[in-house]
Amino acid sequence: MAEGQDEQDKSEDPTQKRLDDALKRGDVAKSQEVNTWFVIAAGTLVVMAFAGSMSHNLSASMRGLLANSYDIRVEGRSFLPTVQKIGIEVIAAVAIPLLLLMLAALVGNMIQHRLVWSGESLKPKLSKISPLAGLKRLFSKQALMNFAKGLAKLVLLGAVMAALLWPERTRLDMLVTLDPAAILPMTQSLALQLLGAVVAILAFVAAADFLFQYRQWFERQKMSFRDLKQEFKDTEGDPHVKAKIRQIREGRIRKRMMAAVPEASVVITNPTHYAVALKYERGMNAPVCVAKGMDAIALKIREVAEANSVPIVENPPLARTLHATVEVDGEIPAEHYQAVAEVIGYVMRLNRGAKGR
């Protein structure tokens, strides 16, 4: 019941990670009809292009074998060279057609999905031997589609073959009276017509079946909101853990800033919403921000500065600008040199006046 409810909740399109994981498991959209079409199309090409040469080579080999049959020794190991010679000639005659058929089978898979090396399907699973799971597969949508597909192919191919062979029924009856040499061209012509019709019909069947298989595969990959959240946690990390890490990091930065405030040359405030502590010593390229913050952090910076007699200057525009543009431990931008220099110069004059008194 829970599984059925979970399947109904899977209404979201799969993410790229979900599709990649399915590919790693060997779960891909695959139509056997596409493979069948490529193999039959390659077989038709083989009959058209290589039937004559194959028959000529094989007939020449067999003719020579029969013509010299009286000279063939069959006792002991003497017959082995003859068998090897016949095998080499047969392999040479059918090698290229067989390679074309193997290549067609490979292309039939590659055109549907990229090559997958996965042992997931070889792992033992109880569902493969479970009678209940077997019954579900037997009456599933996939099984019904396979039954309808097989029935449609049977009807279509039977009708096309009957339509092609019926006008040739008289010539077919006369085959028994023809010379064997005249039978081959006629049968080759009929075979090519039948194979051409089969290839044309199976092209439509393969296209329809691939679309159906892809749709079924895509539906299996759909995700629920729970799956999306879990995947986000797995890839990006748990939001609660990330928030805790961010809180710890901010706490460490805050402690380091407060420890640096007593060494600051001046604290520029808003007066209460912003606070930026700057440090400047002779020989530095530019003043450096040692601490900054808003609201509660700004108030804490002011308290530490007052406790350590660090001058506090109220300059709301400059405080807001520096807070937005300068990072902690970073030098102030060149466009703020003049404004900051005026503040630091003011502080230095105050310090000299205090020493004079």
C-alpha cells in the first residue's frame, strides 16, 4: 500500500543525477524491436550485395570438393587438412556479411543509449524468482504491450507476405520443374521483395515501440518531493548541518573580530546600526578593516572599542559604504581613501591634543 502511494507521489521529472544513476545501474530505455530492425535491415543488405559472391565462392569450393572426392583420403589424420581448407573457405565467404550483422546489432543498441558496463542486472534478486512478482510482470502494461506488438507484427507481416506471394503462386508451383540454376535468381528476387516489405513494416513497429519503451522508462525515473529533498541532501548536504556549520564559522569570525577591535585605530559607526573598525599604521598601503557588523554585532564592537579606548567616529554614510564594500582583513577601496584619511587624520589630531594636555 505504501509502495503504491509512493508511486502515485512520483509526479516530478527526474533530475540529471537520477538519469545518470539509472544509466550506471544499466537501467536504460531500450527497445528490442530497434535491434531486430537493424539486424534484418543488415541481412537484407547482405542478401542484395553479397548473396551472389557468397554463392559463387561456396559453390566453387563445393564443386572442387565433389570433383576431386575420389582423391580425398579420410583415414586417420589425413582428412584434417581437407576439413581445415573447407572451413577457411566458408569463413572467408561469410566473414564480411557476419561482421555487418554484428555491427548492425551493436549500432541498434548504441543508437538508443550510450554503451553501459554494469553488473547490476547480474546480481541475484528475490523478485526474479518470486511467483507474485512473476504474475505482476505477466499482467503488466509491458506484457500487454508485447502481446499487442507481437499480434500486430504477425497480422501485418502475414498480410504483406500473402499480398506479395499470391500473384507468384503459379511460378512457385513451377519451381519443381525448373533447372536448379534457374531457381536461385527467382528465390533471391522473392526474398528481397519480402525482406524489403518486412524492413518497411518493422521500421514503424520499432519507432512506436521505442517511444513506448522510452515513456515507460521515463515514468519509472520520476521522483517524489521526498526523493528530491533526499537527493538535495545527498548532493548539497543536509540544510540543518550546513546551517550549524555556518553558525559555528560565523561565531569563530565574530570572536576573531572582537579580539582585533582593541588594536583598531578607529571605529566608524552609523551610530547604532553599523560599525566598522579600521586599523592603520605607518608603512601600510591602506587602512585595513579588522571588524565590521550590524545591530547587535555593531553594538558589541562599540562596547569593546570603548572598553579599550579606541576612538569612535560617527559617520553614517561612510559606515554604510564601508560595511557593504570592504571584507574583514581587506584593505579599503581606493575610492574611499580620502574620506577615511580625513577620519584617521581627525583621530590622530585628537590623540596629539590629548598627549599635549
